Amino acid sequence: MKSKIFRHWIFLLHRYLGLAVGFVIVLVGLTGSLLVFQPELQQWSLQQKIGTVIPQSQRITVESAIDAVKEASQNKGFTPFFVELPDRTDQPYDISLENKAGDRAHAYVNPYNGKVMGFQEQSNSFFDVIRTFHYSLLADEPGRQFIGVIAFLMMLLSISGTLLWSGWRKLITGFKIKWNAHPKRVNYDVHKVAGIVTAVFLFLSAITGFCWNFWDYTIPAIYALTLTPQQPTFVSQPQPGKTPLALSEILLKADAAFPKATTTYIRIPKAPEEVFEIGKKLPQETDEYGSSSVTLDRYTGQVLNVRNGLKLPLGDHIVNGMTPLHYGTFGGLPTRILYVFVGLAPLILLITGFMMWRDV
């Protein structure tokens, strides 16, 4: 009797929670499906706008690329703060810029001749708009918190739907759709199968989205629960009368500190007390940009921290694992394709769930 009462309350929670927030989850799911192959689509779109990089024998230095961008954007009020180095011979340097108002843009530089191939304000990018809609509905901080709550409710929907799944009584029935049965039965079968097949992946997307949207609270909690000390905030020590080191010197010192790793990105300090962060990737790392890095004082070049992506503590592994779990990149192409369909699942579940509610 108690189990029936419990199941009844879980059923009511699942039904009315789904009807209440289902439409928003559908929007988040559909935009998430668009973002699964964002890198490839964005690369294709970028090539249509700026042209193709023709590989040559030798690349220009990162400093030369940054100087070219500074010269081209001096009337726009933008300052470089991040450089993404190409990992293929036909890709440009991607240099992120920011102005005093906080607006951001991207400049793309040919890595062989130093020509600025294109300049794009971030707010005008199709995928940036989609991504912002995905995590905040284009409503800034209130929207981000709202979507964080929706992500939490989606976790509850995934758990309650799994508990209600009929396959717990007989496994084969939980995955069977009787296409020749009454339309109401077909609708129910589609709902239960689509739900159970995608439940784990919807839960993973929801919990990682929740953690990101409430980053200030969830990340310290993860480190505390895993007994992992958080990285301190590193600062540069301004030297009276001394100018910051050139980027070329910083890169040499970073290479000396981590000689077996490839540089993937450069975070350029924007304020006098900020530091250089040089992203590194070891051959054994599977993350696109690696999880290793070297942090250096901008005035002395002193190495303040060396982060080895292969020797991270548990808390860092969990935090770093959120990205592949959310975007489905953990299993390569097969899981990315799967996540496209996972993003479509809320639409199927909302329609079939609404039909069941209407037919009551």
C-alpha cells in the first residue's frame, strides 16, 4: 500500500512538473541540439565569411598576430585578452577582444602572413546568440538563474520518470512500443521508451547545467565534498618603473616550465595585477585544449603555478568533466550524435505527456 501511495505522488509530481516547465525545457533542449556540432558549423560559417587559410611552411609569432589586431582595431576601442592557437594548419589565430563597456569581439588572423581576415562582434554571432539563449534565455543574470532552476527541475523529472518506468516490473516491456495498438497505448509507449533511453543523458545535461548556472555555490561545494583545495588567486607584483615582459619571453618561460606540452591558448592580463595563463596540452590528454597550464607573473616571468592535467585532484576532475558530459563529447562522434537526439527528446516527451494528460 505504501509503495502505491509513493508511486502515486511520484506520478503527480512527474506529470504536473512536466506540464509546468516542459515548454522551457523543450527550448533549452532544441538549442542544445544546435550547439552539439557548434565547433564544426562555426568553422564552416567562419570560412564562408573570411575565406580559407592556405597552409605554408612557417607561422608568424603570436605577438605578431596580436600586434596586427591591435593596429586593425585601434579605432574600435577593443583590447586583446585571449588568444586561441590553431590546432590545424588551415585555421586562423582566434583573438578575443574586449572594450571598456565589456563588449566582446573576435579577430581572426592568418597565421602565415599576419593578415587580419575578419572581425566579428560577439553579440552578432549566430551561435553566441543561441548559446546565450540556451543558458539564460537572453535575460542576463535573472535568466541564468531561472534556467538553473529549470535544470534542477529537469533532474527531478529524469529521476521521477525513471522510477515510474514500467520496465522495472518486466524489462522487455519497458523498451517495447506496440505500434499496432490503440493510439493512446502507442503514445504511452513512445513516452516511456523515449524517456528511459534519454533519462541518464538528460540528467547529466541537467546537473551540469545547474552547476554552471549556480557556479558560485556549486563549485565550492564540489571542492568541499571531495576534500579538494581550491586554487588560490594568483596575482602579479607590479614593479615600480618596470614594464611587463614581452609575450615572447613569457612563452619561453612557460615552455621551459612545461617542455613536453603544446600551447593551446594564452590568457592575457587586462589589469596591472593580473597574471599570464598559458594553456598547455600533453600528448596523453584527450580534452580539446588540454587541462594543463602555466601561470606566470607578468613583470618578472616567475612561474606561479604549473597545472598538470594528468595529475589533477578529484574535485578538478569532476569540474573539468562537466563540459564533455554536458555536450556529449566524452565518447567522440557517436555520443555527440546521440546528444542531438537527446536535445530533441524533451519535445517528444512534452507532446506525448500532454496527450496522456488530455486523455485522462
